[in-house]
Amino acid sequence: MKKYNYVWCSLLMSALFFACKKDNNPSPDPDPNDPEKGRFVVAALPIAGTSQADYLLTTATLDSGTISTTGNGIEQDGTYRYYTTSGNKFFSMLYGQGNPGAVTIYNLDGQSKLQKLSNFQSETVQAFAPVDNDILMVKMGRSVTSSVSRWYQVSTDSLVIRGEGQFDALDLAGNGELAEFSWIQQVGNKVFAPYFCIKGTTDGGWTTSYPDSAWIAVFSYPDMQLEKIIRDNRTSSIGLYFQNGLAVVGNGDVYAFSPANTVGKSGTEQFFNSSKPSSITRIKSGTTEFDQTYLFNVEAVSEGAYIAGWTYVGNNTVVAALNPKDKKSQWQGADRFAIINLETQSFKWVTGIPDAASIADFSMTNYSPGNGIAYIGITTTDNKSVVYKIDAANATATPGLEVTGGIITAIQWVPYEN
């Protein structure tokens, strides 16, 4: 069973989590082939042995070579870790499965190895991302009788929690169910938090009676005051659990994908209940409303497949991970990749990826320097785990760095301190 499928099952529920930029017109990150400017961090879960925790490996390039989890890297404390980078700091977040979580912070030392800067206990959170000079973390209320949700701001300068507050997930949804953030994203000087509705742990778990709406909560920052709820009934909810469904492009427009994978419940039977296809919507720069002139039905051009994640690579383009309709899930899963130009609504399958039947897993957190290239870890059924370099311009993928003895779960770039 895939690691992340196991996580979702064990939680009764999927960054790639994807790396976030601090402004609407980010410059490309340093040349990923220049080891003088930083190192890549590759998180890998060992295939053999008793360890159930990721190892963090550093490498100068993702384009070629081999690294191993055996005798290398830093073993993480705790089974389920998720990652992000802000500036020259790498953040490792422990999901405690109902127990306290933790935040471990690293940077690169003079020998290009990760060194621990701080480690402190925190709440287990369900969404987190860089916002200004903070890592914003959110713990969601999961029961209609315990619906208070809490947010925390970890300063990337002082490496401590500098601010915190709360809101009510039941009040936020306003329909008798709970708002559950799929992720959070800085957009200008605001925080956009797309959410789906769930009945909660006391009445139906991850099922909903509201499958055909998309919502985004808009908060001011840094005071985290709710400004409004953006709603659209042309699609289902945005993103997946632990999966960012938003992309901010160069001109400040925000695009959102819906996997249309909500679940209903009748008696003990659960079933997918959205009538909407997997689609992409848009919020124009400087606005807080969905653009009613834009709707891209992805299922119509993908043989019925739905988007399960994406990586923004610059120039209004994403590398999208797609899952066929007969493998639909509430959680992450994909066996094909495509290049989508969000502005022109063009779609092209990526060639050079392993055959769909042989893909066992792919990394949740992926990397792009913003130059039309994405690096995604793919593990095949023979336990071969390789970083694939996907070129959006020609929709091709080539194998690069191989990780032996481990399943790639995340890829990040960490620059040296200036």
C-alpha cells in the first residue's frame, strides 16, 4: 500500500504540497544546476528495514546520478512528515495523527549538509505555507461539537511562534457542516484558503451533502481577519486534503482546480456525489470573485481523468497529475501527467513517464525553478524511485536522479544563506 494512501486510511480520510512564492511576480529560483547556490533536499521513505520515517538527502543535481537512503541523510522524528521552504530555511512538519506535532527547521552548513536550527512541539496542523516572513499553520476543527480551528505564525527569522488566533470551522461553512481547508496560499497581501465541507467526526466523517460548490475563505494578513467567502457553483471543491489547488501566475491571476471527488453517504454506503466535472476556474488579479467568463472542463479533454495535483512551472503553465475516473479517490493518486496552459486552456499528455500500470507512487511536494521545468519523483511497482525532469515546452519527461532503497516523497531547493 502506498505510504500516503495508508495515511489517509489511518486518519479515516490524502505539499507539493507544492512550494509557495511570496509575491505575485516571483523571480525564478537559482539555476538548479548550479551547486554553488544551494542544494536540493530529497525526502525518501526507506523501502526495507524497520524505519517508517523519511530520510532527508541532499544533492547538487536532480538531472542525473544515484543517492541512497542507506547510511545517508537525516532520519526524521516521526512517521508522517511534510515539507516546505522559506528563504534559506527548510521546514519539516510532523503530522501527529491526533497527537502533538512538531516543527523542525534546517539550513545548509558549510559542507552542503542540513543542520538543525530549531525543533519545537506544536499542534498537529492540516495546512501550512510560507506567508510573508512566516510559516502560517492551521489546525482545523473536526467535530460539530468541537469546531474551533487555530492558526499559528512561525517567524522565519526568530524561528518561534510569534502569533496565534482562532476561528470556527462550523461558522465558516455556514451550512451545518465543517469547513476543512485543503491548503492555504498567499495572494498579494491576503491569504486564500480553499476548503471543502465535511460532516465531521460525529456525523459522517469526510462525507458532505454539499458536493457542487467551491469555496475560498479570504483572510487579511497578518491579523488573519476573515474578509469574505468566495463561492462558485460551476465546480466542486478546490484541491485535495494536503494538496494545494491554487496557482498564482505571473500577472497575479489565481487559477484553481477541482478534482470533483467529494463523497456522500447513504446509510453505511459511501459514494462520489459531485455532479460537476474536474475543472479549472480563475480569479483575476486584484479581485476576490470567480471570473464567470472562464471555465476549463479538464475531463472533456483528458479521456475523463481528473486533476489530483499540479506544479506551476511559469508562463501560465502547470504540470498536472491526473487520475482516471475508474480510480477516483478522495485522496492523492495519479498515474498520468499532462501540460496545461491555464490561459489558453491547452492540454497535452506528457511522454516519457513510466506506463500508468507501473506507477506505484509519486512525490507530493515537487519543485520547479519557474522556467518551464518540473521535477517530480515517481516510484514504480519494482520499487525504483526516480526524479523525472518534465519539460513543459515539449511535454516530455526524462529520468534523472535515482534514489535507491527509498520512495521519494518530496523535493525542495534550499539556497545557501546570502
